[in-house]
Amino acid sequence: MKRRDFLKTSAATLAGAAGATALLAGCDSEQKATAQDAPAVHTRKKVRWRLASSFPRGLDTIFGGAEVLAERVKALSGGDFEIRVYPAGELVPGLQVLDSVQQGTVQVGQTASYYYTGKNPALAFDTCVPFGMTSRQQTGWLLEGGGLELMRGLFADFNIINFPAGNTGGQMGGWFKREINSVSDLKGLKIRIPGLGGSVMDRLGATVQVLAGGDIFPALERGAIDATEWVGPYDDEKLGFYKVAKLYYYPGWWEPGPSLSYYVNTEQWAQLPAVFKEIFTAAASESATSMQARYDARNPAALDRLLGHGVQLKPFGSDVLDACAQASREVLEEHAAADPAYRAVYETWLKARNESFTWWRTAEMAYAEAAFKLG
């Protein structure tokens, strides 16, 4: 081969090799980009969790929040992380969700923290307390006001990390078989009501019971209780309370904006791959948003239907509300005086509450009153 031909051939070979290298590098880069864009579903370990809820399956909004969580976790993980959701009573009783997560019987639970104030009264702040914050105020305090960090400090004692799971919005005052015209009418009243609201009612002479959602209707029907609170028109209609009690009182001063929670066993959380932790956190946030939106959309029409069934709307009188507010302050202050840990949470919460209502009175409440006048 002549020297000139050899140089031409060599140059062509090198150019071809360089092109091939570039092509392979491009392909490799494209593959890497694709791998980064899509979950590595074939390389991650599979995770299967069980979730125990405090709520019956028929309540498609509150129980449905856990189903939204499970659906999003599965979709975002490409099926590698799945959560099977169980309603109250199927795995554990509705009011034993905290215990089951703490002990590792299930990896995750969906519940309301005020069910467990017997374990620590300060857990009520994770849900709500009487004459406390609205749903938006509560969410703001938890996510941006330091509330979630305070709550996680409490839940660490139970081997649990908690996540906000949604809010029902403002609730009704509940269903009564007899009228409440004065504070004296609360004496001897047998009522289902959890949390610190129950402590207030007890102080005013009522006989308080805490029942899971699925147990309330039969208790009301057979006379084991005279009254019950639950959530609001949409859920209350589903549970059929209007069939056995026709007096529907408002407002729900003990639950002005109750937030639900997901409890995750801390050992199980520690074992999750980092990407699954991010997926769970994002899915929990999405399910929380959807719960509030669904209640806001469904409650108005449900209230109209209840009124069509002969239900009578009744406001609590000002003397009743004043007495309940005073008793609420006493209960909160007594807990704060008895427990420094409770006081630390209470004082932080109270400051946030008072500041929030100053703003609320200026904008939200003033607008609501003006808009209502327009009809």
C-alpha cells in the first residue's frame, strides 16, 4: 500500500471510530437520561405495607384519603411500593391504630390523634382542640409554624413518625335527640365526642363516650347515647344519623378544623429507600389536599338533602357557647400547668392561633359577612 493511501485509510478509520464512539456516547447519554427520567423499577427492592384506618370503608372521603395515598404511592413508584388499605376493624379496632403502628403490627395507620389523648393530652394539637384553629390555620401552623416538628417530638415516644393526612374543614355540632336550650340541658346528656371536646362536655355535666365511626349509629339508635358529633353533612348522611335524631346543631366548636394523620412505624420508615420516602411524603400531601377539596365540594348538597329529610338546623345559644369556651380555656390551662411538655406545645400553638385570628378577622371573616349579604 502506498504511503498516501495508507494515510487516507487510517484517517477514515479513525474518523469512523470517533464517530462510532460519539454515537455510542450519545446512546449511552440518552439511556442515562431516560433512566433518570423514569423510576428504576427493575432495580429497586419491592416494598409492601399494610395500612390500618380508624374509619369505615363506606366513608369514601375520609377513608378515601388513605386510598388516594396508596394509589399515588403505587403510581409514582412504578408498582415497587404498594400500600394495602384496611378499614377500621378489619385488622385492628378503629381506636387502636396508634398501638398497632407503635408495635409494628402494621407499618402505617390513618387516624385522628385526639383519639389518644389518654396517652398524652398534647396529642390533641395534632388534630384540633376546642375553639382552636380553622382547617387552613391548622395546616399553616403544622406545615409552616413549627407545629409538625413539635408533634413529631411527641410521637417519637411512641415509635412513630407522623404526616398530615388531610382535614375535614369546619364541622357541625352534631345530632341530638332533645333540644339544648341552656347549659343545664347538657347535664346527664350521653354524647359521643372524643378529644378535649369530650373533657369540656364532661366538665359541663355530660356523660361522654368515645366510639369509632362504625359504632355510632347503633348506639344512637338503641339509646345508648342521646347525641353524637361526627364530621359534617356528607359523612353524617352516609352514616344515617338523621334517621334516629332530627336536631342538627352548629357550630362544631370542639372541631373547627380537625386534621387527620398518617402514622408510620419509625423502624419501617428507616428501612425505606430514600426515593420511597420522598414518594410517600408527596403522596401524603396530595391525599391531604384532595380530602379537604372533596369535603368542601360535597357538604353543601348533602346539607340540602338532609334538610329534605326533615332535619332541623339548630344553633347553639350564646350562653352555651360562652360556657363551653370558658370550660375549654380551663381544660387547656390546667393541662399546661400540670405538664411542661404540654405547656411548650400549648404556648406555641396559642400564639399562632391568636395571630392567625387577628388576620382572619381583618380579611376572611369580614369578607364572608359581606359576601353573605349579597345572597
